[in-house]
Amino acid sequence: MKQQPDIQVVGMECGNDILQHMAVVTPDTLLVANNTNKCVLLVDSRKGGVLSEVQLQGGPGRMCLTDRNTAAVGVGKEKIQMIHVKDKTLTLCRVLTVREGRCGITCRGNTLVVSYCKPPWLEVISLEGKILYQFHTTWKTQHFKRPWFICTTPDETILISDSYTNTITKVDESLNILQTFTSPLLQMPHDITAVTEDQILVCSNYNNSLLLLKPSTNTMSTLLGEDDGIKHPNSLAYCPDQKKLFIVSDYTNTIKVYQIT
């Protein structure tokens, strides 16, 4: 993994504007959530310039692309805002109302998988907001405690990081648990993203590191750490076309870029 020049988002001052989450739209553009200013930005991933911006009714949370031209962005505690991306311009579309306490969100096929932290809960919903599947048990006996971030692998497996239990869990399309991964290296996992079905990158926020999870061997190893400039990593985005990884840490407006070799 080779480090590339950082992206400094033009017009954003560190401390006032905090980047929360990202999604790759094209090889040259990133969708970025700015929680402080309650907006979503379309950013030039080469120069850092803001190409387009939309204001939201609340702070943006996790996001994912449902296709090349549409993104789903969590807003506030119980909304998902659909945003259309065309000709490097962002436009607000429909709003989905979901259960209060929404945290993570990912797309699988023509559905959204949504996690909730309080109480812990998982749902699969249609792109129109209809609930298709649910996973829920009581607080004392359930598998999840704080299912915060979710990603979908290229083979459409769903992976969920739990920052309370320090685990990564694999579930199927009906939210049945398939496998759980843990390691002493995994401390307060935040965002996760898949490079391949067997190369899962995980932000270990507390340990200031980026981990590689290999589900086939149930192993984790450290790819990047503090010596590489990683401090409290919060969000990841991977561009398969260019094999580039984008990382945002807590309380910063800088996006670190790495070329995966």
C-alpha cells in the first residue's frame, strides 16, 4: 500500500468543518458528509475542490451509493435522504422515514441494509422504504450491542462492525448470522469496506490503525498505524477502478489517499 498526496478539501477549515463519511461516485469524485454544516459535498478527488453541495435538514450520517447516480444518506435520527448525482451536480430526491436511532447503511442489490444502535436492531428495506427483513432480540441475549458501520462485499455478503463488542459479523440477505470475527487488534471498530470478498479493511479507531480482515482464514493484521499518519480513523471509501483507498480520521478536513498494490 503506497501513500499518495492528501486531499485537502478546498474552502473547509479544520475544526469548523468535520468530514464524517464518504462514498466513491466516479474515479474522480467523492461524496462527502459534512456533519458540522449539515451538508453533503461532491468533491474532486484529484484537487480537493467542491463541485456541488446540498444542504440537509439535519446532520448527515453514513452513506452509500444505490447506483452510479443515486446515493442514500442518513439524516438526523430517523431519515434517509436520497440524493441524485448527475453532471457533477447534487440534487435532493425523496426522503425515507425509518426507525429512530439509525446508524449504519449499505446497499445490497435493490435494497438498503440499515443498522440501529439504541436499541441494537437491523433491517433490510426497499429503496422506497418498505421493511423486508428484521433482526432483533432482547438486549441481554442479542448478538449485537452497537452495530455501527456496514458494508457489502463484491459477492453481496453483508459485514457489520460492532464498536461495543469489538467484532465484525457476517450476515446473509435475510440477516441470518453466518460468521463472527474478532482479534486483539480490533479495538472500537468503525468503518469497514471490501476490496475483495477476502480482503476487508477495518478502521480500528482506538488503536489508531487500519486492519486487514481475511474471512477465509479468520485472521486480522495491521496494514497502517500511527507511524503511517493514521490517528482515530473513522471512515473509508475504496475505488476499485483505480485501486485507491480514501481514509478520514476524526475531527479533520483532510482525506488521506493510498494506492493499493
